Amino acid sequence: MAAPHDEAAAWAEEAARRVWAGAVPLQVHLHDADVTALPPPPPFLTLGPRIGYLPLLIPVIRAHFSNALPPGVDTVWFEYKGLPLKWYVPIGVLFDLLCADPERPWNLIVHFRGYPSEILSPCEGEDSVKWSYMNSLKEATFIITGNSKSVMNMSHADQVALWESVMKGNLDGYKNISTRLKLGPFEDDVLVRTASVERQRQQNSDEPESPGSSKPCRVPVRLYVRNVQEDLEYIEHAVPVSDWENVSYINRPFETRKAEGRSYITLEHALQTLLPEFFSSKPPGSADGSQHAGAMDAAADSSDATNSSSRSQEAEQALASPAEAGSAKRAKVKLVRVQGVELDMDIPFLWVADHLKNPEYYVHICVYVGTRKQ
């Protein structure tokens, strides 16, 4: 009979392999305006890695449509039901967020002209995606350890190897490099952290801390909050997202500290803490909102983690205005998805953080909330 530790390790390995093997079946259509040959080319069928990014599929898509494309070169972009897709959001997250009723295959339209620069930040293909990934990894490292030196000090060869493992879906190659960053695993038995004193002390420390130590640990989380009709009976009947104003993209680290003899934090508890806008009562163990504000400050204070981009500045939205706050009080959480799965709300949150995170160490959570029409 396998020891509990061995069994847990086996489950962890299986979860990681399933996440990395996850894919969304795509059926990509060339936009009518880009068709220069008759008959029009058939759509392109492929598997989009859940942890991957749409621009990385462009070489094979371009090759498929090459005989029908107009001359010249322009930035390629994708749309779904009229909505331009943000290239820096992982494919799996886009699918979970935009397809209330999972559509298989997922029908996308590819454009080789007319880049919507007023909606999407600039993208120069693989270089932009690599830059975005490495920047997110630095942000996550800072959130977890208090600084991002382990990423900043990586050799060029290791950075290249890490990125290539992500592009190719090579989990073993990824683990060979990423384990040197010492970013996990997280402790299973923790409480929401409310004090900010130790956070400040950790920020001033040059030594990375292990999430498994007795010190407070921080989980990098990206939340995608989609508004749907409040009276919606079946989630699959949700009105498609027509513009990104209907989605709030929120970076909100979750801070915890080890506490002996206390129960684990559930996914529900974590969401109550991360999204107090959508819960009428305070989360258990929270004397005030300081742990939430402190988490935001911890990420904001780093020059090397927040010196990111127009992409981050464009995307990170907090529900802060009086109108939004009023709307949030009337909102009800209808669906939560992580890696394509509607998880039991009683699942340990740190298990989710350890095993369902993306390669840049962020946990991406899609939340559907029902709101009243104004």
C-alpha cells in the first residue's frame, strides 16, 4: 500500500500533466474580407493548448490559408462572435470565460488585416507573447517571495529553455528549470493573513522565502469577472460578451499565513476574500479588509514586478466606482471555472493554487456573476 505522501505526490503529478495536456478544439475561419481566392478555403481545425496563447498558432494557421491571403504583412488577430480576443490571455481562460456553454469545436475568426488597436494592445507575434509571459512570471515571483530576483537572475539559456518548454507543452523540461525558482508548493494549513507588518518586513528582505515556510505566503491570482443576466436560469443561455467592458480583469493576490490546528481555506473562502464586492457578508476570519488592501499593495510596491506594460495597465480593472460598487452589491455568483472545471467550492484553495496554476504561476479564475440591468 502506497504511503499517503507518495499517493499525494502521484495525484499532484497527475493533476499537473492533465493541466499541461489540456486543449481546446478550435475551428478557425478566415474572415471574408481577407479571402482573395475562390472557392474560399475551408476552416482550419487544430487543438489550442489551454496554457498556450493564440498568437503562437499563427504560423500553422497562416500556412493553411496562404493561398487565399491578400499580399503584404499585417498583425494577425482573432475574434469570437464579434469580440476581438486579447492575445495575452491563455486560450483556456478565454474559452472558459467567453463560452458559457462550452462550444466544441470553438469557432473563431482570424483576421490578417485591420488590427483593432483601439481595443487590443500591440502584438508582435511570439516575441510579444514571450515578453508578456516572462513579465507575468516576474510579477508572480514577487508576490510569492517578496522580490523577483530568482527570475531576473536566470541565465539567458535557462530563460530560452523555460519559454520553449511552455510553447511546446513540455512539462518535464519546464519542471527542470522552474523548480530552481523555489516558488512552491504552498502549505495546506493556513489562515487568511490580516497583519501588514510582516508583509512590510518581507518586502525589505533580499532573501526569497519559501511558501512552505512558517512565514506568510501569497498566491498570485487573476480573476476574470463576467457579468450575465441576474435572472438567468441556465448559464448556457448567457448573452455573448459584446465588448470587454462587460468583463473585469483583476490581479488580486491572496495572502495567507500558517496557523497550527486550524482548518484549511476553501475555494469559497478564498473567493469571498478576493471578491468582497460580490459577497454581502465578511469572509470568516477577517476582522477588516486590510488583508485585501495589503495584498494589492504588496504587488504594487515592486518596481521590477509592476514595471510591466500597457497590457497590464489596460487589463487590470478594479470595481471601484460608486456605480460599480452599487451594482456589485446586487450581484450573485453563478459559476466559477478553473482550468475548464466547475470546482466544488469546498475544495482546498491551496490545492488549486498548487495544481491548477498556469506556467507563469498565476491561478486564473473565471467568475460569472448575475447583475441587474441599470
